Amino acid sequence: MRRFGLRARKGLGQHFLVDEAVLNRIVAEAELAPTDVIIEVGSGLGVLTRELSWRAGRVIAVELDNNLAAILSQVIAPYDNVVIINEDVLKVEPADLLTEVDVEKLSRSYKVVANLPYYITSPVLRHFLEAEKRPDVMILMVQKEVAEDIVGRPDRRSLLSISVQLYGQPEIVDSVPAGCCSPAPEVDSAILKITPYTQPALDVGDREGFFTLVRAGFSASRKQIGNSLAQGLGVSKDEALALLMVAGILPQRRAETLTLEEWAQLWRVFQRKGGLKC
């Protein structure tokens, strides 16, 4: 950063990894092979990009920041297996990114490995997990609290954990102290591994409708599920209670205690009752 006269852009959530042990842990967890195709989101100064390029067959480095993308092109100039995409990753389908590489002799699947800017963690996860062509695995450094939300231990589930667990199995690989990044963020991070399923864990049909229901349930997560559903769906409490009764879910429970299977059961009941009327 001193060499190029750069400062981290707070608005883009830029915190650059400076700890070699953490870097090696991320790369090791990805279990890279010479035939692997890697998509890296938020490549920054190329610290992780270079490590990936030494072990993978091809690296697609996606960087939104124009200045960083220009510098990245200089940093990785010696590596002919890296392609830089100066775009917003959320506006490019993963399948379109893969057209940037010659897949001959390479895997036709891909892995996502990244030190994600905190503010885009949730949309990036859904972008890849809901894509027609999902990755084999995602190894991500994210805010520790967010990683814990995604893993969603009993009584601590969230909208984010439900949206991830429908598509894959998340686990926290390791913790990363704030001092491992520059500038140091105000919170610690974690290395998160998500292994996508071949098919979603449950067939909920209309996924957008399903998540509209789940979002309604979490609209007032500190309230009992009967109250939060009524508020989130814009229906009477009696209607919300009737849905829960048919689904076999006690209305005194809170949204964070419901399992993925229980949300799916509630969604099926909701559909039979005519769905959204608000």
C-alpha cells in the first residue's frame, strides 16, 4: 500500500490480510489441485491471489475497485494463469465468469476462495449458492459474528443461516484476530467453509416466496413467532396462529429456534392456505 500510495477504502470494507499463517490456513483448507478453477472475490492487493495461482490451474480475480484492479494487474503480471475481472461480482453470473478461462485440461467445476468485504458477505453467498452453476466449495474469511450466524447453532438461527443451510453445509474452520488485517477491523474474523449440496436440502418450490415467509418470521425476531409472522406478513394474529397450528409449531417459540425443516413445513402450509395476500 505504501508502494502504490494507497489507503484502504472504508466504504468498500477493505481490510487486507497481512498474517501469513492465516493465509496458509485459507489456502490449505481449499485443497487446491493443478486442475482447479478458482473465483476470488475482492482480490485487493493480490496477496491471496498469488498463493492461489501457485497451486490452482486458473484464478479468476474479481475486484470492484478500479485502482486496486490496476495495481493487481501489476502484482500478478508474472502469473499467466490469473484473469482479472474489474466488475461488481453481484452483477456477473458465475457461469459467465467461467467463460473467461480455457477449461481444457481444467476442472469444469470451480471453487470460491476469498477474503470478503464484510458488507457484501450475505449477497455474495446467495449469489453463488443460488446460481445455476454452484461452486464445489467456498472458503471465505468473514466477520466472526456473521460466520457464527451462518452456522446457526440451535436457538441462534437467523435469516442468513437458513438461506445458506438450504444450499450447503457451513462450518467454522478457524478464528482470525482483528490484528491479522490492515487496517485492523473493529471485530475478529473467521474462516468459513461452505460445502454446497448437489440439490437444495429441501424442495420448497418457489424459493423467493419461501424466503419472503422466513423474512417475515424474522421481522421481529425477539417476539414470539406468532406475533412476528402476523407483523411481517401483514395478517391478523389469528391467521398467523392458524398457520402455526397446522404446521405443528408452538406460537410461543421465536424465529431463531425454528429449524430449516420447520420453516419448510410452515411454507407448505402457507402455500395451501393461499400464500401472500398482503
